[in-house]
Amino acid sequence: METEPSLSFWQKNKLIIKSFFIAFLILALLIPTFIIMYLVNERKDRKQEVTKEISNKWSAAQTITGPFLIVPYTENETINGSISAVKKNLFLLPEQLNINGTIEPDIRYRSIYKVPVFTAKPVTLTGKFVKNNFSAGINPASLKWNEAKLCVGISDLKGIKQQTIKWNEQLLPMEAGLPENGIVQQGISSPLPLDSSFIDKENNFSVQLTLQGSEKLYCTPMGSNTAAHFSSSWDNPAFDGKYLPDTERINEKGFEADWNISQFNRDFPKIFSGTNGTVSRAVGESAFGVILLSPFDAYAQTMRSVKYAILIIALTFFAYFFTEIFQRRPVHPLQYILIGMALVIFYILLLSVSEYIQFPYAYLTASAATIILLSWYTQSIFKRTKLVVIFAALLAALYSFIYVLIQMQDNALLFGSIGLFVLLAAAMYFSRKIDWYGIDKKTNAVV
């Protein structure tokens, strides 16, 4: 009577040992994925350096504040026991402010990087000043109307190409700088000799600016009623700031957006002193406008895809492990290592290709190359074409699922958890009839 040869410890438990090896390898492959994350951040920082360099030469993001009037006045204060007249500035804001701008986008190139810039031509600011109430503690007799200035705050003066300011249809001379930078840091101003009759009558203004900038164009609701309209041929905008547009239209031809903001929607009054720090901060925080999002910046999407690396690696290894069991053809640990390296290199390929072409095409290129490579390698291991086709379809579905997840924002967690549940259910379904206690004997017999 023949007796079965006794099995060694390795032969009895080799699937368990291999499963631990696969788990360890999955965790070990997280190390190169963290290195890739660092590489993505490094390339992103380089892109930001290039963007800043181009912005310094062209013009930075622009914020338009105004127009507003600055009128000097004197106020008696006690200094060292004696009463002295201290000169201060009073800020007067318009009753009505209409802002209309057409943004013409352009692309500036530096090395492999592309940076969106724009020229707003023109940005038109029209409106009126009406009768003002000075009962808030300012003596009208102390106001120096003959020293008044009409001011427009502009965050980067380098971007000004043309400017025209009219007061009651009268063209005014312009000069760089502001009498006081407590509200805005820099801008342009015009001397505006007035008299006390300004309080009792309506005054109209018109400002036209041809303004260059990079990525962002903001303005502030300085009018008691502010109406703003921006339009552009750029089809990838983001509306930002304290206020979102009341109406917006975005399509392949560009965008249009309209804002209507009342003085009751903001945190600063119509008349205030420039020494009021709270008001100054409120003016800066009230800015709103549009960001020209770059379609060339794929670093955020690449980073999100790298975060799903452990999912792709684990599911691919599990697919190989179950295939090894069903086909009773062992896969060498070195082959698992090579497969893991191919899965990791996918992200380096994705990062490098996405710097030259748009992210969807880069993702398609990198995933197709990885699927072809792994399918060819699977054919060399299992020698079954039908199995290779199934594996390639499974890998393609997995990469497609990850792509859908990284394109989502709010629903990524929901769809990701549902997808993982379905994959786990599939793995449990296909493994339910495996004889885990007898599989080692069968595998050893085949070997």
C-alpha cells in the first residue's frame, strides 16, 4: 500500500506565506508612492515659481478698489496736555457703481509650462456721488474740499496700460499713488478741487482702464449699490471672493457673470475715516471676481490619483493571487515585484506626460501603456489568451473607475465606497467554493 509523501511546512502553508508576502509587498510599494507624491509637489512648486516669474514680468492678479474720494480734514486732539489740530482723511464712497469688464485671455510659455494671463480692455467704472450725511461726528466746516482726490486702488500698477478718468464729463489728469494707503496699498489718483456745494448736488464719474493681469481679476463693492458684469472667451472660470454672481453663463465660447451688491451686504459704511483699521480690513475682505483656471495644471489630479495607488496595487495583486489559485500555476514572488513596479511607474508616466498634454489624454496614455505591458506579462506567465483578455478588461475597468473618482469632488467618497463594496462582494463570490484546506495539496501535485 502506497503512502502519500509527507509535506514540508512550506508545502503545507505556502499559500498563507505567500498571502503574507503579498500583503507586505503592497505596504512596501507605498514607499515609492510617497516618493512620487513628493515629486508631484516638487513639480507643482516649480510650476508656481514659473507662474510667479511670468506674473512679475507681465502683471500679477489684479484687484480694483474704487473709485472713492479722499477729503482731508482737521480734528482737534489732546497731545501732551495741549490741544492740537491733527490732519486726517475722510473716505467718501459712491452711491452707485457700475463695473463692466471684458477679459481677453492669453497664454504665456516658459519652458514646458503654460500660464494663463489676461488683458481687461476696457474695465469701465461708472457711477455717481450724491448728497452725503456727515452727522457721524465729522464737522463739514473742517473738510478741505480744495485738497480732495478721486482715487482708484489697483493692486499691481505694472498692469496699467491706459487710463481715463472723467468727473462730470471733465477729463482729469492722473498721477500714481494714493494720499493714504490704509485702505488699499497702491493705486492712482487725481486732484479734484471741490467746494462745500459737493454735499448738495449729484456728481458723475467715469473711469476706463486697460489692465493686464495674471489668473485673477477682482473688484470691491464700493458703491451703495454695485452692479458688476464680466465676460470673456475663457471657458474654464471659477467665481471667487465674498460674493458669488447672481447670474452666470459658461459654455465652450466663454463666460458671462453679473453681480448686484447692496451696501447692506457689506461690512463697511459709506463714509469712514482712513484710520479705522476694522473698516480697512472689511474693504479688503469684500473683494469678488473671477479666476481663470488653467486647463494645463494637472498636478492636483495626479496627486489624487496617486492617493488611490494602494487600491490599484492591492486589487491587481488579489486578481493575480486568485488566478494563481484557480489555474494552479504558481507565480514567483519576483514576478509580483515586477508587476508592482509596473503599477508604480504608471504614476511617474502619468505625471511626466500630463506636463505636455491635457490630463485626460495623459491618463489614457499611461493607463493604456500599463495595461498592455501587464497583459503581455500575464500571457507569458499563464499562457492563456482568454485569461489575458479578462485580466486586461478588469484592469481597464479599474483604471476607469479610479479616473471617475478623481474627477469627482463631493461624491467621490460615496461612489468609492460603493465600488469597493462591489469589488469585495465579487471577490467573496468567486472564492466561496475554494477548498482552502486542500488547495495546497492540489497545487503541490501539479507542481
